[in-house]
Amino acid sequence: MSSMKTALPMSLLALAFSVGGAAARELRPEDINTVSIASIGTERSGSGDPDPAIVRLQVLLDRAGSSPGVIDGLSGENVDKAVAGFEAMNNLPVDGRLDPEVASRLEGNTSVVESYVVSPEDAAGLVEKIPEDYGEKAKMQSLGYTSVAEKLSERFHMGIDLVHGLNPASQFAPGDTVWVVNPGPPREGKVKMIEADRKTGQVLAYAADGSLLAVYPATIGSEDNPAPSGKHKVKGVARMPVYRYDPKRNFKQGKNDKVLTIPKGPNGPVGTVWIDLTEPTYGIHGTPEPKLIDKVGSHGCVRLTNWDVEELAGMVKPGVVVDFVNRSSATPK
């Protein structure tokens, strides 16, 4: 991770922020770095405020290869699924609960929040806004990020609210020092087989020896547009893909009834990566709305966060089998 620092003025450590216009609990980087994930209880917090311990847990799970999706400090199904994925990767009983054994294997005396200096490149290539209508999208040159904060949120796998919560006074201008989490480097390895589990809403990537390399939360089709069934194969990988919208072949968006070419960009309909499958029109791809992963249905495809699909794309080659299954938990094959 470039441009990382380790110290900021103490005056910046004690900053409070607001959620939905209401004063929220003080969130300090030092609290996230020093809290024990063993302190996380089984009761769900209804405050809506990021919990330092949950932030830490999400980062540690991400580093271990079991993605929680968006790191936002909020408990929920994607956190539970990431715990279950970690358990499966480590041959532990899979129940998605943060028991002492899981906590001890994850925890370490390490910082998860670090400082980062905003670079001129971070402020380049931004767009003013992203229209909802596909016809308006097609008129744009690119579908880039709308702010430096959004760009950093994706680079560091964070929810945009957490980015602002840790940096409430920042303008995110080049040269500014901001707080971010460090999710670690992308996983490496060779994926032999992928399972897209519709029941759990997960993508599981296996190595040739049957071990789990990585687990990701996923949106896999919907009731109106179900994902395919059975086994298919990866045809290829397209990075920063242009999206071809065909209302007769795919789906109807708004009042658009003509074929449209929608430009590339992280805020495009399929995000930053398209992993093409042998089943026509289907693929594994990114999303412009990472917080909606496994919360809102897709048009039949497999949708991951941009950073998760980028990681997966780096470990697959044409011919990798993608098996659409319905399991009850992230259990090893």
C-alpha cells in the first residue's frame, strides 16, 4: 500500500461524526486498532453506528481471504457469512459465529487503520454524477468515481460512510492525510473451480487440491431473473468492460428500447470486471453499488464488489468450472 504513514496529530484522533443527521458515537482510529474482536457480542446493535470491533473483524476477515464485502462496521449477514467462510477455510465447524477459537485465529497484534496521503492521481478522472437512466449513461465518456472519497472507499474496501466517519473534516484534496483501513494485498493462487451458491449468497473459489482459496458475498440472480443452473466454464476476463445494453436480449431498463453502448468505469452496470461464462449473456462481474451485494437481486448474473471480482479475476483462467449450487453453508467440497 503506497503512501501509507503511521502517525497523525493527536488532535485528529478524537473526531466525532454524524449518521443521518444525528450525532453518532465517537469513532477513533485508535479504538479500532486496539479493540479486541472477542468483545463482539451475539446481540445485534440497533444504533446504526459503526462498531470499532466490527470494523476490525471485517478487516481481519478480508485479510484472511473471506470477504465481508463492504467494510462498514455494521454487523449483519455478510459478516456472518464471512465468519462461516473463514471457518470453512480453516476446517472448523461452520456456523458463522465468532467463537473464541475463530477470534483467536483471526486476531493479532496489528493495526488495521492507517493513514494515507491523497495523491494527485486520486483526484483525476472523476465525473460530476452518474445518471440512473441507461440512455443518459450512454452519452458519457466514462463512468468514473464521483469523488476522491468514493475512489478511496473502493480502494480500501470501505463503506463511504465509514470513510467520511473517520475523516469528517477532510476535503480529500491532494496532499491531505486521511484515515483508511488496510485490507491487505489481493489473494494469490490458481482457482480450479468456482461455486456460486444461491442459497447462501456466496462465491467460493477452490484450488486444484480442493482447498478454499477465497470466499465472497455475492448477489446471484433474483426471482424475476434467476441465475443459470448446473456447471459452466469461464470463457475469459474483461477489465474495465464497455457494457452493451440490449433490451430484447437482457432486460428492460426505464424507457430504453434500443441497443446502447455504455462506457467503461467503476460506476458502470457491471463495474470494473466481467468474467465471461460459456452460458450466453451470463458472467461474474462487479457493481457500482457495493453496499447492495446480496441485498438486491441481479439480472441473473453473479455480482460481487469491484475489489472482490478484481481479486477473483486475477486467479482464474479460461476453462475454470463455475458450478451453480444450493448449499446450506460455506462448507468445503
